Amino acid sequence: MQQLLINSLPEIALIIGVLHLLFLYITANESTRNYVSAARFWLLISLLGSIIFYDKSLYPGYFQNNAYTFLWITIIDILTYVLLEVSASWFLSQSKTGCRYYMLLLLATLNINIWLTATDLLVLGLSGLLMIIINYYFLKIDYDKQQTQSSSLLYIKVLMMVFLLLGISYAYIYSWMGNTSYGALKEFIEINQSNPLVFATFTGVIVFFLCFLGIAPFHILAEEKTGKSILPVAHYFAIVMPLALWGVFIKINLIIFPFYAPIITKSYLIFGLLSVIFGAIGANARINLHRIYAYSSLYHFGIILLLLSLGNMSAIFIAYLYLLTYILGLNGAYLTFYSLKSHGEYMSSVTALSGLAKTRPYTMGVLLISLFSLMGLPPLAGFLGQIGFIHEMLNTTPACVWC
Amino acid sequence: MSEMLLLLVVLIPLIGAIFTATAKHTQNYATNNVYNVVVWVLLANISLILYIFSLIDTSKTGIQLVEKYNWLEILPIDFLLGADVFSLLLLLGINLSFLIAGFSLKKYTDDSKLLPTSELLFIGLLNGYMLASDIISFYIFFAAVSIPLIVLISNYGKQYKKNILVRFSLYNLIGALLLLCAIIIMYNSKSGNIPLNTAGNLHLRKTVEYFVWMSLFIAFMSRMPIWPFHYWISSINSTLRNPIVFIIGNLIPLVGLYGFMRFWPNTVAESIAIYAPLFDVICIFTMLFIALVSLSHKEFRYKIFAYTTVYYLIYLIGVLLPTSGLKMNIGYSLFSYVIIITVLSFTLSHIEKEQKRLDLYSLKGILCRMPRASICLSLFILAGIGLPVTPLFWNNFIIISEIFNYNLTLGILVILAMFLVGLALLEELYLLKDKSSAPHILSETKDLPETEFFVYVGCLIILFFSFFKPLWFVF
């Protein structure tokens, strides 16, 4: 029991963090600074626990911590910490405490930890469901009470429908073999890979993630998440959520891909190309910066999917590198949004950027560096992802390089 | 330390850019911090380049002083930096021209640190581009060198800024992407990074070979004022009034020209070299078109742009000739050419500033009240179009005679374009010096400051020495 408690220190710290925030809320200790300090403290404890016990797991049958999960969790925790820091100024300027936001953020981090370390389809499904609910409540944070109502409803409707696919897949696999751990799944697919029902089952799992990520043609939610929500929520949806989703999705792919490589390769190639095209066209047709970045994400996710379609380890490594450099670049761009304030209002239109170099030269500098990195220009980090992508594509499918 | 000289030439301006970007933003920052940093960085770089000149054998043509740096172990990629007389000469010319610009920097920086920072960034990246000796680092600097200009256009552009920026970014990014594809194919064919001078020894399939070389040349063409890529540079030159931005905009074509020089004629595959006449035709078409437009154009700055375009394209035709003997002549010419353009641009900016200050409708006759500016402009225009006091004269003579040797019609058309653009400049000079048009308000006109005048005279002396011995500064 003692060992179990120690191993689950990262998760316990986050649960205590949520309870701490709840306590502060109940005791009417309503101050953004208090909430941020408490959330920050417990997040750091969680991060420390993740670093120290990077290879220890809660229930080894259902969870497995290793170098892979450690890397993703550490990066996500660091980015969440950044989010905590910068969102405080936003809530203070709006005269809001942000209690719900910070509680949801800690809950989301906890759920991401579970999601990433899960080694059982049941845990994966349940944490997926929890993630949808948390995200729904994130989208409901709207102080105008108007803007995001439709977005949050659409979000939960669409994802719940897709979640049904995951549920059906799980029920089918469970009824067949009575065990849904990843190891058992691997053996199960190996034996039944020619069975079309088994293939359809795993298609359900993959479609769930593609929808969640907003890959074309399932990009109905691409704009809704970041285009209409408040800045800290948009920041969370643009940075933390995709990173967690890709972490889990790549893990699932490593299990399923080898058995259905020919079909998955073609599907990913088509979805990837569609995302790249829709993303590039969509971004050019928008003037709201959040929406531009939403479509830019679609484009970049398309690139990552194209890399995954290659199915080899070096392509997966490049996909990881690409994702990381992309997230860093986008995070830089999002950080500048917190400085784009005029008459108490946070600006989100492209036109708000005119004259920024004169009024806020450092903000403009950060934005430019981030954008150049997102464009993949050397000598910035985004170039590493771009060179890796083109290198992999030219080695395998020369036609894809034109995207 | 002596093994890192070339790296230092790249790093010093980049470090300077960090200093200028982070300098305290006070009213006097330009004079106290930024200005000093720019001048001292350039002086240090020029001294370093002169020292490197003393270390290499100037009678050899190949790359010398190669420096190797590890970068990515996973791909694996090592950076190679190297220098030959040609690249060092260009580096010296570029750094010298920005030093000249540095002395006038105070007048044109307005209240922003953006200009000196971008300038130093540009110099550092351009130095890296000239010293890159492997295909990967060559690409990195090629793509990165456009960043400062994108920043400057977005800040200093006036009307149609957005359109210009979109076109410039589009041409340059497409060019850079094509170059990246070509370079990665080359990299994959050898499973590693390859030195620039061995790029032609690769054994590629015919279609792949065509793709690689066409991508390379489209990438270089995208940086030159050559049809159909000429639009962005002419737009920049007609809208950007700041002389430093003008010089940076005019040095971008040098990036394209240098790319051609590095790959043609020794490195390029034979199957591609047969298309050189096609490039010649495009060059001639563009040269004549721009030269004719400059004759009818009323803006002096556009005429300088037309002059730079025509001369860049002459050098490009020189590069495309089936001989490698012209390389050094082109280098000597470019050294003078860059300095001449800088002085012309700054003198013109001073005149334009006076025009704005005095609210003059026209520049006609303005030089009558500006004797120092008049001397500078006259001498440098004459030097630019062929006065036999700079190396531009006899090196251009050799290049053009080689063009005549290669094809008589081509030679005649080149001479025609040079004549037209020379005529456009002389016509403008005449108008500026025309006493009958000088309005009485010109008595308040301020002449070129003495410091600037002496700096320009110093430039003329440098060019004069180079006329007799191009590498006179090498001991």
C-alpha cells in the first residue's frame, strides 16, 4: 500500500491540488493569486513525482510508466505550468478568479497522466470520456454567457457520438476475449487480423482519436475549440490537449499499426493530405488569429499524420520532433496574445497587430520568431521538424513533399 | 582560436544583433549604444576578413581554411565553413558597404532598434551564406537570409506593403522549399552531407537529376530580379525609402547570383548545362525591359534599381558562360559594385531627405546647392557606368568581351541594356545639376555632412587602388 501511494504521487498531488482549490473556493478565499499559487505548487509536486518515479506505476496491470510516458508527461506538465503562470494575468484583468479554470486544468493534467500511462483499453476509454467532459466544461467557461454555449454543446455532442464508437469497439473486444490490456490486444489482432470485424473495431478506436484531434475530414471542431473560447482555454486547447492526444495516439499506433500497415498507411496518407490542404486554405481565409492558428494546427497535424503513415521508427521520431517544435512555436505565439491588450480588451484580430512593432517591440519580436519557427525557417527550431519531414518523405514517397 | 575564424565572421554580427535588440530603449540609445555596436561589429569583422585574407593563398581558386562543426548526430549533419578569394572579396565588399551605412545610420534609424538589429542579423546570415561549404549549411543560410528583409518590409514598407510582403515571402519560401528538396535528395544519394564543390559528382537518375538542378536554379532565380520573379524587388525598391533597407533589398539578388556561381559551371551536371542559353534569353529579356522602363521612369531610386538589375544580370550571364575563367573578374567587379551602390543610395537618401524637409516638388537643380553631394553622386555614377578609375571598368570589360566571344548578338544586347541604363542615370544626374531649374528656395539646402563626404571619398580611394591591384590590401 505504501509503495502504491509513493508510485502514485504525481496523481495524488494533482487530486490534492483540486481539493485544495475546492477548499479555497468553499472558504470564500477567492483570489486569483491564491488559486494560481495552490495549483502551481501541486503541479510542481506532481512533476517532481513524475521525474523521481518515472518508471514506477500505479497498478502495473492497467498503467505502465516508462521513458516514453515520462517524456510526454514532463513536457505537458511544463506547458501546463506556463499556462498557469500566464493565465493569471488574464483572469486578473477580467476581474475573475478563474477557480473553475484552475480546477479543470489540474483535473485535465491528472487525466492526461492516466491516459498516457494506461495499458488497458478500458482505462483508455474511461479517461477519454473524462477528457471529453473536462473539455466540455472548459469550453463552458464564458463570461459573456453567449459565445461558447453553442461550441461546447457541439463539442460534447460530436465527441460523445464518436466515443460510442470507442465504446462499441471495447464491448466487442471484451466480449471476444474478456481482457482488454494492450498486450492481450496485440495477441488478439495477430491471431484475428484477417477478420473484418476486428479491423472495424480498431478503426473505431482510430477514428475516435482522429476526431478528437480534429484531423480532416473530422475537423468540424477545429475552429470551435480555439476560435470562440476565452484566451486561457484556447491556449489549453491549442497546446496541452494536442500534445496529450498525440502522445496517446502514437502509443496506440505502435500496437495496431504493424498488423494493418497497408490500409492504415493509405488512410493516414489521405487524411494527412486532406488536413494539409484544408489547413492551408482555411488559415488563409481567416482574420481572427485564434482561428488562423486552429487551421494552422490542422495543417501541422496533417504533416504529423503523413509522417505516421510511413510507420517506421525514424518517421515516428521525426513526428515527435515536429510536434514538439510546432508546439513550442505555437506556445510562443500564444504567449504574445496575453500582451495584445487594448482598453482592457484582449485583441484577437490580425488587424490588431498593426503598429505592434512600435508599441511593443519585444512582443512583436517573440511573435515573429514564433511565426518564423512555425514556417520552418532556419535557424529556428521549426526547421528541424521541416527538414526531418521532407527527408523522411523524400526517402519514401516523393510526391508528398509538395504539401 | 585560429581554427574558428570563419565561424567568428558569422557570429560577431549575430552577437551584435542580440546586443542591439536588448539595448536599453532610451532617447539617446542610437548614438550611445546601438550605433557604436554596429560600427564596432563591422570594424571587427572587416579586420577579421583582412586577417583571413593574409592566411590564404590568393593565387589558388579552391576553397581554403575549411572548418568543420558537428551539428545533428541523428541525421548525421556536420557543418563545413570555408573561404576562397572570391567569397572573401564579396564578404569584404558587403561588410565595407554596411560600415559606410553605419556612419550614416544615426540619420535613418528613427526611433526604432529594429533597423540596426535587422541589419546586423542580415550581415551575419549573409556572411554565413558566403562561407557555407556544404549543402545543408548553404541551405540554412540561404533560407534564413530573407528573414531580416521580411521584418524590414513589414516595418518600413509604405503603400501596397501587404502585397509586396506576400509576394516576396511567397517567391522566397517556394524557392527555399525547392532548394531544400533538392538538397535533401543530394544528401540522401550520398547518405550524408556533401561539400558544395562535389555536388556535381552525384550519380542520380535522369529525372531526379533534372528535378534537383531545376529546383536549385529556380530557387536562385527567385532571389534575383529576373523574369518572372522580378516583381517583388522592383516593388521593394519603389516603396522603401530607407537607404539601409534599400541596400539590404539590393543585396538579396547577390544571394541568388552567388548560388549560381557556386554551382555553375564546374558543379552543374552536363545534362542541365545545355539549358544555359535559355537562362541567357530570360536575362536579356529582363535587362532590356527594365532598362527601357528606367528611361521613362521619373524616380531616381528606380533608375538605381534598374542599374543594379542590369549589372546583376550581366554577371549572371558571365557565370552561365561555358568558362570558369571569369569568376575572379566577377568577384572584383562585385566588390566595387556593392560599394558604389551603397554610396549612391546614401547620397540619394540625403538629397531626398532635403527635398522632404524643404517640401520641394522636384529634385531638379538641387545639386547646384550641394557641392559635396554633387561631387559624390557624379563620381560614383560615372564609376558605376564605366569610368576607368575602379576595377568595375576593366573587369566588366573582360566579362563583356567574353560574352561577345560567346555570342555576338548576346553581346550587342548586353551593351544596349548597359547603354540604356547608363543613359537613364546620366539623364537624372543632368537634371539634378541643371542650374536653370534650381528654385530659389534651395539656398536653405544642407549639403552632405563632411564626415559622410570624407567616408565616400575614402571609398573612392579604395576603389582607385583596386583599379591597379584588386587585392592591394593583402600583404
